[in-house]
Amino acid sequence: MAKEIKDVPGLEPKPIIGWLGNVAGMFSDPLTALTDLHQKYGDVLTISRGGNPHLFFAGPGKHHTLFVFGSQYNHQLMSNSDVFHSGSILSTLFPYGEVDTRRRVLQKLSIGLFGLNGETHRRQRRLIMPAFHKQRLNVYCDDIVRITNQKINNWKVGEQIDIWREMMNLTLQIVAQCLFGLNALKESQAFGELIQTWIKLAVSPGVLLFQSDIPGLPYHRFVNISHELDSIVRNIINQNRPTSDENVDVLSLMISAKDEDGNSAFTDDEIVGHSAIFFTAGHETSSNALAWTFFLLSQHPHVMEKLRLEIDRVLGSASLNIDHLKQMPYLDAIVKESLRLMPPAPLSARMVAEPVDVGGYELPVGTEVVFSAFHTHRDSSIYENPHQFIPERWETINPTAYEYIPFSTGIRSCVGMPLALMEIPIILAMVFQKFRLELSSSANVIPHIGLTMSPKHGMPMMIQPKDGNYNAGVGNVKGTIHKYIDLKPKLLS
Ligand code: HEM
């Protein structure tokens, strides 16, 4: 017989502050904290015995947040989207139910695909998907190559750059061009920084724990920035309403989509919500993936040398096109391995919509269930030496769709995956076709878990000529990254 939710093992509430004490303890390094809890309590655990936190989603009732570890749970959660609902990424940041006028903007900005379920989600997702079909990818490829060229042509040998910031800016321009048809996102740097500040605030303790819209408090600033973002995205949409049906970027698809009665399938607010999510989900994840890959390559000279040989053989000095990518299996393996080791979306959550048994526990409606790509990808029964960066492993392993989940799988999988899996290798190939990147000695590499996993202090790197000196800058890396990755520098002889 299934046990009750109160029997799930885990942390007891702290005196006076209850479960909040446990959450606060996890803020600085949630993934390492979860690794310890997993070892201590097993595959199903809670950090809130007797408490009622909604860490990810708002909702009625007093329920728990559970953490589950293992591909069998990934399977259960991902293949049953009517029982396990997704939720708006911002829903814990405004009151459940009626929202006051000023804070309605938070609701609006969260109507992206993440916040929809059931038939509405399936229908809107279906209408958006053509923007990621194969024919579109060919067009995107040319755009990505052109925008990347513009970016890296400005880099100077000998200069230090924050490769994470550079990638944030580059991937934002790519999303703006490919999905919204914006030739040059004016002041894209400033817009990118505003999105960053917004995301940082959205997951900061100050905003999450003190949700009072009072001047001087971080929450007030968060609401102000939400209004600013709303009006920027609305302007972008209004200034770029497509003039012909030939455009099939996301924006034109949403604007021209009709329901069965011939009415617009998306309201203006929904278009703003989807667009905001595309801008944030579409550039933050890819730039993190790129920053971590540049870092991993900077610490694995023998991998870097093998990649250089592949780039020289396939690409030489030619301008990259989509066929080149198909001839670079080692680059493909590097991207797969980097997304395994440092998944940009390490944790995902679902909310139980119908009573269900998970791991022998009867979960009531409203329970949050959190699953972890980060821990799944470190399961040593699936991946030998899971903490090491070994692209070669992909020549022999073939994990199931629930054992390798950087983009999730099923009806809620990442819609942007085809774009991400094209832009990441293109950017890597083009950078290494021209340069060598060396980790700066000032780098302090600390993974930060917000909405995604990013390098907390950026990723300072030196731009060097493509001279093959891949041993430079290897070893003695500072920061908590050693808790995440077993860095075993094998120098080139
Ligand atoms: C390396 C890059 C990326 C990674 C690792 C990534 C990862 C993910 C993951 C894990 C999910 C599922 C989250 C969940 O199960 O709760 C997701 C969903 C989503 N992603 Fe991505 N993503 C990436 C790039 C992109 C890009 C480039 C776009 C858009 C341009 C995008 C847009 C979305 C959207 C709209 C969803 C929600 C899908 C739905 O609920 O139907 N992502 N992504």
C-alpha cells in the first residue's frame, strides 16, 4: 500500500522559521546540497517535512516539495503531462488568484509555454513549432554565421574577454534575428543586461522571501524592471509586425495564427509572454552551454587538439555551412558531453494535477516534484567516471531519452533544441577556426544556480592566436567547480 506524503524522508523543519531554514541553507549551492541529501535519504526526499513551501509554483493548499532522483522518475514525470503539470516560472512571485494591477505584468510575462498545460499548451506549441523546422534551420544557419562573424571579428589577440558575457550578447542577437526577424537588436547589450538583472532578482532570496511592493525593497525593483521589459518587448513586437506571409519566424507565426473560428489564436498579452520567454530561455541557456564548453575545452588540451584537427580537416579556412556540421562528429560529441556534465537547466519541476503514486508515496494534488538532469547525468550506472569530461564516451554509449535529458523529452521538451544544437557547434567551430582561448589566471569558476546554471563570476579568457599551445592556462583552477567536475588535466606532450 502506498505510504502518505508525510512519511517521505528528509529534512525536519528548523525551530521557529520552519522549512524556510532549510531552503535558505540551500541557496548558495543547491546542487551540492542535493547530492548530500540524496546520499543520506535516497531517491525520494523532501526538504520540508511538515512544511508547505512552494518553491517553484504558486497554488492553493498546503503541500510539499519532493525531490526525485533516477531515470525511472524522469520517465514517469515526462511521459504523463496531464498528471504532472508544468508551471509558470514566475508564479511564486505574485499572489495566487487575483493580482493587483501593478503586479499583473508578472502574470503576463509568465504566459510562455512553460506556464501552459493540457490542450492549450499542445495547441500553442503546435502553432509555434514550424519556426524550428528543418527548412527554417537552413536560413538560421546563414544568420548565425553572419552574426558570429561580426562578433568575433572584433576580438583582438592578446585581449581578455568575459566569454560568458560575449556569448550572452551573441546568443541574444541570434534569438532576436532568427525568431523575431530583427536585423540588429538596437542596444541589445543593454536589453541583455536588463534580462539578466531581472532573472537574478527573480531567483534572489530578497525577492522570493519578502514579496512586498514597497519602494526600496528588491521586490519593488523587480516589478519595476518587469514593466520596463514588458514595454520593450511590446515595442519590439509592434515595430516588427511582419508585412508578408513569407516570414515564418516565431513572431509572424504567433501574429498570423488563427483558431478554428478564424480569430487570432494568440492575444497580444500571450505574444508578449511567449516572446519574453523565448528571449530569456533562448539566449541564457545557450550562452551558459557555450561558456561551460569553452571552459571545459580550456582544461582538456588533448580534446582541444583533436577538435582543432577536425576543424582544420573539414572547414579549413572556408565559411561554415550546415553540411560542415554533419562532418564533425567529434564536435558533436563535445557538445553532448558538455551538456551532460554542465546541463544549463539542471533542475526542473512539475506540479501534481491528479493524485498519483510516486516511489510508493501517494502524492496529493498540488505537490511539487523536482527532478534533476544534473544528478541523472552523474549516475555511474549509466556513465562511467561520470564527473569527468570524456567526449569519446559518446562513440560507445547510447543512453535512453530519460537517462540523458539536457533538453528534457516528450511534449514538454525544449522547443528551441534544434536551434541550440545548431548555434552551439557553429559558434565553437568558428571561434576555434580563428583563435585559441586560454582561461585567465584571474578566473574564479563558481557555478551559480538561478533559473539556469551559469558561471557566477563570468568566464574570463585570453584570446590567443591559433598556435596550438593548448597546455597554456591548464590547471590550478580556482572556485567551487571542483565539486562538480573531476578536472584531470592531461597535458599535450
Ligand atoms: C543549450 C540550450 C538549451 C537548453 C539546455 C534548454 C533546456 C530546456 C529544458 C530542459 C526544457 C524543459 C524544461 C522542463 O522540463 O521544465 C526547455 C523548455 C523550453 N525551452 Fe529550452 N533549452 C535551450 C535552448 C532553448 C532555445 C534556444 C529556446 C528558444 C529559442 C528555448 C525555448 C524553450 C521553451 C519555449 C521551452 C518550453 C517548452 C514547453 O514547455 O513546451 N530553449 N528547455
